[in-house]
Amino acid sequence: MRVDLFDFDLPEASIALRPAEPRGAGRLLVVRPGGGSHPDGLEDARVADLPGLLRRGDALVFNDTQVIPARLHGIRTRPGAPGQRTEVMLHLREAPDLWRAFARPAKRLTVGDRIAFGRHGASEPCERGGLDATVAAKGEGGEITLRFDLAGPALDEAVAAVGELPLPPYIAGKRPTDARDATDYQTVYARNPGAVAAPTAGLHVSDDLLARCDAAGIGRHTLTLHVGAGTFLPVKAEDTADHRMHAEVGILDAATADALNAVRAAGGRIVAVGTTALRLLESAADAEGRLHPFAGPTEIFITPGTRIRAVDALMTNFHLPRSTLFMLVSAFSGLDTMRAAYAHAIAQGYRFYSYGDSSLLFPAPV
């Protein structure tokens, strides 16, 4: 499909730089293709209304990944050349000491360059709190592969010590990261470190909302998909067929797959909290929509025409124009429906993107 079909005008004022307070106070646009009880299929609600919008026996599926401080600032060193300040965004771990990353300025890096992170100068030794790596490979679009001098838990500790929380570029370009973001940009159920971006639909979920869903007989289950920085990359191709997704690593264990299959067998609905949860569930589903254990990378790219097999409803924030995530929600609820829903959201003052409001989407009629 033509990528320009997924474009729309978004006022700068619609982009949220801080989340609603307290957690869970955001708005929720309910989208029911085909109308339901509302002629246009749109209902303005609040995130707090979620238990009443679902049914007893439904199951919420959360992504329990935890955001790591994946933005690193360093000095490139090369024999006979002056040091060059370099910023790196980790996005996919390939081995205990190996990360794929996006670098700026990438054009000035070559294989074999050394980068000293977390220090004012390249001469300070790693033992004094810094972190060193070698450029092991260089790809397209600013992507590099870094082999660190540390590995495993020691590398994790060093990244945590010298790294910075990677707020999305549309927020980071407007204000610096601060202490509030350390809490605001993590879900209350984050357990497994590894993401470089938050599963943002879950940022609305409070402990109180979880308790009220439990009381309403709505189940909850978790999976893990470590969100990569590729989620923020623009689609530069003119046709969706020419766009390459970056891999993200996920895990759906056998017990959770079996439990979710049982939910559907009993007449309940699977409700993905976030596009990341939906992408992993669809990666783990067979042609009949039955879920199987999954562990490894997924590059699934969901666009209109893709059959959604395992998910019956989707809670998700409002996404960028021309993005793979707007393509995904258009595949789920229909492109015309989502264009109308986004126009309504803009007109009604909904807040967009990671710290913005949310939506509850139901699938387009087959």
C-alpha cells in the first residue's frame, strides 16, 4: 500500500510532553467499527472506565518489559584522529557483550573504532565508571554493532550507571529527561529489563485499575517483548512492501499461551494492552489463531490486509502519521475508521503519542 495513505495533519499542541496525573487519569477513545451503540462507532470515555467496557471472562495481556537507560554519550577514539563526540541508542542485544545500536553521527564511524562512554575524555580508564566498546560492524541508516569490553550482568550494571533514559525524540527534542521520567516512563508491572522504549499503552495502567479489573472478573496475563528504537524510525519507503522492520525479541511462555487459548475457548476475548503485546501474540499464533510458546526475534509487520488471528481488542495510544503503528491500528480496525477516529481525537483535544491519551479498539467486521 502507498505510505501516504497513512498520513494526517497533527497540530504541534496535540503532542503530550507529560502524562496525565495521576496515572490512569487519561482519556480513552473507544472505537467500534460498524457503529455499535454510537452511530459513528466512537465513544469518548476515560481509562478508568476500562473495566466496564470489557466483559467478565475477558483477558488483558500486558507487556512486562522494563525500559533500560539505553541512550549513551561517548567519545570516539581512533589512532591519529581527534576524538569525536558520539551518541548511541542501543536497540537489540545479540550476545552478552554485543548490541545493535543507532549512532549519531554514524557517518564518521568505521569498523574498529573505539568509543568511550560515560566519561568526559577518552583517557579515563573503564574502572573509573566508564564503559568502552568497539564498532564491530556498520549497517545502513545509522545502525552499528557494538562489542563492549564488559558482558552479561556487568555490562547491564555499567549501562545503568552511564546511560540515560531514552525518551522518544518528539519529547526529548522539546525538553530534557528528568527524575519524573524514571517513574512516568515505566509501567507499574515492568519486570524484565531490555526495552529501549516503553510499551506506552501500559503507562495508563495503575494498581487501582488492575484491582478493579480483577474485581470485574477480567483476567490478566503477561508476555515480554523488548521494544526497540526502531519503533520511532520513520517509514522512508513510498510503499509498505518496501519497508523493513527491525527485529525485537519476545517471549510468550507455554503456560500463558495455554491460558489465553482457554480464555477464547470459554468465549472470552483477548485484549492486548499495547501494539507490542499484539505483535508478539500475532507472531505466536497459528493460522487458526491458536497461540503457541514463542521465544526469539520477531519482525512482524502488520498492515491493512493482514489478518488479525489472536487478538479481539486492542488498547493503544495515538500514533505518528505514516508510522508502522498507525498502519497496525488501521489493519486492526480499518483505515477509514482510524482516519475518522484520529480526526475526532484531534478535534476533541486528545493528547497524542507516548505520554498522551489512549484508545480501545475493536476489530473491523470481517
